[in-house]
Amino acid sequence: MNEPRKSLAIEAPYEAGRISRFIADQVIHRFRRRGAVVGLSGGVDSALVAALCVKALGPERVLGLIMPEKESSQASEPLAMEQAAVLGILTERVDLTPVLTALGAYEQKCRVLQGLCPEYDPDTDRTKITLPPRLLEQDRVNYYSLTVEKPDGSRHSSRVGPDDLREIAAAQNLKQRNRMIQLYHRAEKLHYVVAGTTNRSEFVQGFFVKHGDGAVDIEPIAHLYKTQVFELARHVGVIEAIVQRQPSPDTWSGGVTDEEFYFRIPYDQLDLLLSAWGEGVPAEEAARELGLSAAQAARAFREFEARRRATWHLRVAPPSLLEPWPQSVMEAT
Amino acid sequence: MRDIVTQFICEAFPAGAQGRRIEGDTSLLESGLIDSTGVLELVEFLESRFGISVDDADLVPENLDSIDRICRFLARKGAGAAPADGPARASGRLSG
């Protein structure tokens, strides 16, 4: 029987070296490109990937693309700029607000939100959607609640129905998909690769946007759980203000954390549970080792399995009737 | 009531139900018959079809994760008998 891990600690210097060699090998020998472009969000994942790209390729071969939009946190852009300055890389800034406006992303979302909360004013109010909190403490099905916060601090909350949720998601995902367009535009112009920033916790649970932040050339940290990302980020010198930030998708003006928006479990517990689940450890065994009740671990495992099932298509090439070609034809040597 | 719920699940989530017998105690979520968005669709259906109001506090697997549980939940909510013009079907199996 597999044993659950009580710690996901990594040997940071070794891991930094391993990943930087991977990046250099992929960029130079496999893709045969000159460098890498990273979408710098002001969060820890992209800061870490940028730092590892610098270690692999040198600062002159890394471009940080900063892509705020009007619902981004005001703190994100200055942090991204500060991190880029520490790394000594060039940056470019693209405000996505005009293109998202032209695509109707804000207008579509506003229409749905006003249907749920007629008093909602997009010019003054802050909004977010959240799942029921504390999955380990309470057995609730996943449903999103919209919170509208007025300038006077008053809050209105309402449950989001399935059609509204799909329309909100479709509008919101335009953000990540337009970031992908911008990243590939720079990458092709410079003969660079697009370096992805999805970590293992996000990857296995499908917490990324198909053809959005999931559309990249290489995924340097897809094997690291979020807690390991924090550890490695400290080792490679990611600025402390970024390491200390609450992880967030940064797509809602009300500021929502990854835990509130998607996982429902704090990252330290989430990663240990995900690791045990991924390694086939029985829920009862994981519960014993992690100091949880069997019911709590079983609930977490059920959630992981449901998300795995719902998001399988994010992790594979599009299904087709194309017969498998020899590897020598499909891949570079 | 049971037949109406079963028919809705079979028709609204055909990929999950196809070729399977949905027993009264089959877990709708764990079996993959419905996903989390599907639960919201189920809730909307229960509200509109049976004229009940499902509160946030009601959104627990205990109330919604099997046909037996849904029927008990509807009974507790006072949903009573289905309207006379409602659809009804005896079997929970979809033929294909």
C-alpha cells in the first residue's frame, strides 16, 4: 500500500537546477528558439517561472508580459514590475480592457450580474463568486454565490444558476484567452517560446482555461504542488511581497482567493490530500496520517475525483480519428 | 414524484444515464451521472416542477445525491403529489 506523505518539502537547489536545465533544453534544443516569454501576473507562479527562465536562459532572453484589465487587483501590476526589475528582464505592458470591452466580456457579465442583483452598478461595485467554504468541515455540493459589495460596504449575495454560471465563465475566460493571444504574438515575433505557469495542484484539478493559460509551449512547474511552488519561489529570490500574497485568479474586482473560487481547501491541506489521492493512498490511511477524520478525507477524495472527471478534456489532445503516427514523425528528436 | 425525478435525470443527463439502471440509492455524483453544474440544473428543475424553494442550506448531498434522497427531500419540503399534467415514466433505464 502506498504511504501518504506528511510533507511535500523539496530539495530546492536541486529542483531549481533540474527545471532550469529542462527549460534550456526545451527552448534551445527542442524548440530551437531564442528565449521565453512569460505572462507576469504579480502572482507567485509566474514570478517563479520567470526566475527559472532567467536562470536557464539569462535575463536578456526572457520577456515579461504584463496584461492587466480593469478588474485586476491594483496591487498586481506594481508587483509584476518589481519582480521583473529584480530579475533584470524586459517587460511589456498591454492593457486588455479595450479588447475585452470590444468583445463584450464586461457587458455580458454585467447583464448576468444585474439579473442576479438588479442594484449592481459596474462602475462602483466590487464583485466575486465563491463556492461554499471549508469542504473538510461541511458536506455541501458545489454551487457559486455572487457577492456584490457596494461602495458603502453593504453586500448582496445570491446563488448563481447553471445558465448564468456558464455565461459568466464564457465571458471571464475571454481574459485568459486574450492573454494567450498576446503571449503568442510576442513569442512568434521574437522567436521565443511561451512558458506556462500552471502548477500541479491546478493541473490535476483542471484549474486553468482551455486555450487560455493552458495553451503554452512548455510547462516548467506543472510537476510542483502549490506549496512546493512557494518553497522554490523563496529559494530563487521571488520578492517576499509576491510570496506572501493570497493566491487568486485575479479576474474578479472583489478579490477572490483560489480557495474561495475553486479548491475549498487551504493549499497546505489540499496538496497533501491531492498527493495521497494521486498516489492511490486509501482515504482512511490518508486521514490517519494527516490528522483528519475518515469522512473528511473521503469527502476531499470524492471532490478530487469529480473534478478530474469533469476536466479530463483539458489535459489531453483533442480526440480525433487520426491514427497514431510513429513518434519519429510526430516529435523532434 | 419518483418517476418524474427519474425521467428528468435520464433526459437531462443522457450521457451519464445511458444504458445504466439508476437505482434509488445510486449516488448521482459519485457515479458520474451528474456533475456540479448538473446539480444546479436538478435544483432548478425541482424548484420549478414541484414549486418548492431550495435554500443554500439545502444544497447538501444528503438531500440531492440519489433519487431516494431527492424524494425524501421533496417530501420534507411538502412538495406532495406531482401536478396532474407532469411527465411520468416507470423505468429509470435509458435505452440508448
